[in-house]
Amino acid sequence: MNLDASYLEKVKQILGFKLLELQNVQISIYTLLILAIIIIVTLFVLRVLKRIFKGFVTRDVLDIGTSNSMYLITKYIIWVFVIAALLDTVGIKVSILIASAAALLVGVGLGLQQFFNDVSSGIILLVERSLKVSDIVELENEMVGKVISIGIRTSKIKTRDNIVMIVPNSKLVNDRVINWSHAEMHTRFHVDVGVAYGSDVELVSKVLLECAQAHPNVLNEPKSFVRFIDFAESSLNFQLFFWTDESFIVENTKSDLRYKINAAFAANNIQIPFPQMDLHVKSAFYRP
């Protein structure tokens, strides 16, 4: 019995050995063990939650964007409580920390204003879900990209050049952003083309529609259509409208359609004009 009591006393002394001691903070080996256990349990819980949300996607209960948003919000909330518990474990009172942080933020508020603007915008994106992972968006600078992640402060958007841009969330909330995937996955685009005066306009429309129907990225429903838009100076102008669910690579689709249209026009003797200018030169005779 004495040996057991002596052993427990030694273990207690080892665990209570203070590694750091300040006015309000005391860190011992026992404290480090508690901190490690809290962090390990938190990481385990987050891993389980991530698998649960992935299961929702697999079973079609949630789409991948909603699942990621809900998981991120849950993760941030859990970490807030965990950090508060960690601080309390080492003896730091959260109320004192908040008061100190408030006093600090008064001094550096201007410097952190943009940071908090980005964070609050990130929370808005995650709650409102106006943007989701895999959405195709167009920014104010006409840059088109696919949303690959939405963080609490920044989001990542991959452009058509396969470049990943890190965009502050405030830009996505405050600036004008076109979300091509917001309502439906398929989006309407058009290709402009002009033909020479005197061309058979009915044949032009028929050829344009055949080119659209032959492309694998152009949807059969809604149906493509042609619009006769203008009598221009050198050409009769048309627009070929089509729908696709491959918005991210639509410029490649447009290029393919132009190749097909050019070949089809040549096969059907439809001329694509170019601007011409007639220059009349009058001769002047020298008279002495």
C-alpha cells in the first residue's frame, strides 16, 4: 500500500511539474497532456464530421457545395469553443483576453478593417451560398473561372488558363460577380457571323443550326436558334445561340463552331465578306 501511494505521489509530482509560470498562466506537464487530448479529440471529431458530410453527398442528400459550406461553418464554430477551452485550461480568462483584444483593435483597427471585412464576407458566402464550389463565375475584370474552394477569408478560383487565383471574399460579395451556375447548370452563349449581301438567309440559318447540332458540347434542349440582327455596311449579321453545360470551356466550343461554320459556308458557297473601300482617283492635267 505504501509503495502504491509513493508511486502515485511521484506520478502526481511529475504531472504537476510546472514548465512555465506567469502571473495568470501556469503550464505544467498535466496541462500539456490536457491540451493534447483536447486537440486530438477535436481533430477526430472533425474527421468524423467530414465523413458524415461526404456521406450526405454520396447519398444525394446534399450537393457538394452545400456540404462543404456546412462543414466549414461547423468546423469554425467548434474551433472557437476549443480555443476558448484551451485558453481556460492554461489559466487565461477569455473575458480578459477579449478586453485586451478590444483595446488592441482600437489601435490597429484601420489596419485590420480589410481583414475583418474579408472574414465577414466569407461567413456571408458560406451562409447565403450565393457561390458554391464548382460554380463558374465571371468577375468584374471579365475573368472567368471555376470556384474550387471557399475559405473564411479568401476563396480560390481556377481560371481557364489553369491558374489558381486567391480572391478576398469581400471582392466576391461587394463587386459585381456573374454566377453562370447559380440558377441552372446549362448556360446560353452565342457566336457572331456575317455573310455577304445577296446570300440566301434561310440557307445561312439552316447551316448555322446544323453546325450547332453537330457539336457534342451543344445541348439538344433547349434548342439552338439563329437571330438575324442587322444590315451592316458590308455584311448581313447573324447570331447563333446555343446552350451548353460546359461553361468553363465554352471558348473552345465557340472556336470549334467557327471552324465548322467556315467549312460549311465554303461548302455551300456562302461568302463571309470583309470590309471594302472603293477609292476613285481623278487625274489632273497640267496646263501651263
